[in-house]
Amino acid sequence: MPQLTTQREAKFRARRDQIINAARDCFRRQGFHGAGMAEIAALSELSVGQIYRCFTNKDAIIEEIVRRIVNNKMLMIARDETNLNRLAGDLAYRVIHRDAQTRDDDQALMLEVAAEATRNPVVALILQDADTLLFRQASEMLKRLYPVLSDTEIAARVELIAVMTEGTDFRMLTAQKASPTQLYSLYKKILQNVFPPMDK
Amino acid sequence: MPQLTTQREAKFRARRDQIINAARDCFRRQGFHGAGMAEIAALSELSVGQIYRCFTNKDAIIEEIVRRIVNNKMLMIARDETNLNRLAGDLAYRVIHRDAQTRDDDQALMLEVAAEATRNPVVALILQDADTLLFRQASEMLKRLYPVLSDTEIAARVELIAVMTEGTDFRMLTAQKASPTQLYSLYKKILQNVFPPMDK
């Protein structure tokens, strides 16, 4: 029996993945409002009933999409161990992590989430929770790297990095007007100025 | 006859304002996709035909909304004459310019524009043009204030301010987790570090 349960679980998980991939595609092309459960069902080659057995409604699908995007971001934070020069370079050169298509889609979906959050309190809460999680993880990492900084100093620096990262993400919708080389040296200077030398 | 033309123009302008206000309201509550020309007509108490005499389609309405938001931003830039400490404070304390409702609406509408720009090339172009205009005006202002900086140095600093402003705008969707006082001193330090003392 445990064997069967595991098989069932694997099937359930695979089905959820299938739905999430289809939903990402639908939302990406038509926005949350343009895409209904029927379209998501059609694209994932499942019935609407099968979809509802995995997700209670569209908001639950959005929540799972955001959860996965945030998990990926947290993995990247954990892997990076904040190399400040690398961060400056990624921001200045608008570096695409992972494959460009996924990253573009993630970004477009997060914009859609943000726009929706301004009128849908359920989605606003999903966004709040995701941000709280990311902020906490980034704070813990910086605390390990810079034990000399106080908690409020750490929080201000996490906010600075969040502002710079999200601002850069947002501006990737328009053409880069500054020289990346100039920006790189500017960002390096800024980060070196607000972080103490690493205790090694 | 010129009298009559002026009257007609005034009426045309008033009608456009009426439509823009109704459209902002519709888009704000339902997004671009949720709100059709019929709803905008109903809310502005005009016929659909009257709407089409002022705007050829929904994209043209979006364009006019963005144009007005950008004009307001440009007026604010021109008025501000970049007091760096004031800018640091506005960012750290997430200061609301003008009345809070209009600012909230502007921000939500720009998010909607950004999300739409990821799938609609007409809207992507509207966003590009708006950004080019703002970037140019900000560059000219900084050039007057800091004649010692080269054009590429100016561009990098305009980009930095744009990243910080748009990143902060975006993060206003979630609760502030850092102390504004700490952030203020951090931002002041950053801006003083990248701008030379003003030539007076």
C-alpha cells in the first residue's frame, strides 16, 4: 500500500506540474483575466474537473506559481553567498540567470501578479507572504556574511538590494540607456560603500 | 468662427478628459482586459460611438493615460531640481507626492501597462517612448546641476535614480520591512557618494 500511495502522489504531483505549466503559458499570453480555467484545462489536456481536484480556484494556481518563482529565487540567493562585485555586474549588465525564456516568463508573471495585487486582496496577500519569505532569507544570509552589522543595518541593506534588483527587473522592459561599464563601476562603488569588508 | 472652433476644441478636450477619467477607473478595477469600450462608455456617460470619435481604440486610450502620468512626473522632476537629500528621504520614507489616491492609481495603472507591455507590442512601444522622454529630461536636469560629469556619467546616474525610484514604487506593494531612518541615512550616503558637491 505505501507503494501505491507514493505512485498516487507522484501522479498527483505530475498533474499539478502539468497544470502549472499550462497556466503559466495562458497567463503569460492573456493575463489572469483573459485566461479561464477552461483554457488552462484545454492547454494541459485535462478536464476542468481534474483541474479543480488539484487547485480549488485560479487564485490557488497563482499562489503555486508565485511559490515556485520565489523558491527559485531563494535557491539563487543561497547559492550566490553574495559576491558583491558579481551582484553589481548582474545589475549593471542586466544578467539573465538560468535560461532566458524562463526568466522572462517569471518576470512577466510577477508583473501580472503585482498588477493584480492592486485590486485583488487574495493576490496581494500572496505577494506579501512571498516578499516576507525572501526578505527573511536574504537577511539571514547577510547576517552570516557581515556579523558586524546590527539587525536594522542588515534590514536596510536587504531593502537596498531588493530595490535595486526589482527596479532593474522592472526597467528591463525598456531599452538600456546607460553604459553597462559605467553602471558596473557605479554599483560596485555603492555596494562597497555600504558593506564593510568581509570578515574572513 | 475662431470663437466657435475654440469652443468646439474645449468641448472635445473636456470629452477626452471625461473618457480618460472613466477609463482609468475601469482599468484600475478590472485591468485592461476586463474593461471594454462599452464599460468605459457607460461610466463616462457617453455612447460607444462618441468614444471612438475621440480615441481610435483601447490602445490609444492607454497611450493618453501614460502620456498624462509621464507629463506629471516630468513636472515633478522639473520642480524638484534634485535636492539629493530630499530624494533620499522620499525613497526611504516612501513619500507620496500629490494626493495619495492619484499616486496609487498612477502606480497601479503603470503596473498594468508594464504587464500588458510583455504581451502587446503597441503598449511596449508606448512604455519605451515614455521612458525615453523621462530619461532625457532627467539627464538634462542633472547635466545643468553637475556640469563636471560627462554624458556617460550622467546617464549612469539617471539610471541609478530610475532603478531606485521604480524599485521603491514596486516595493510599495508590500509592507516596509526596514527602518526608514536607517534607509534614509543609507540612501543619503549613496547619493552623496556618487554625486560630486554641487557647483554653486
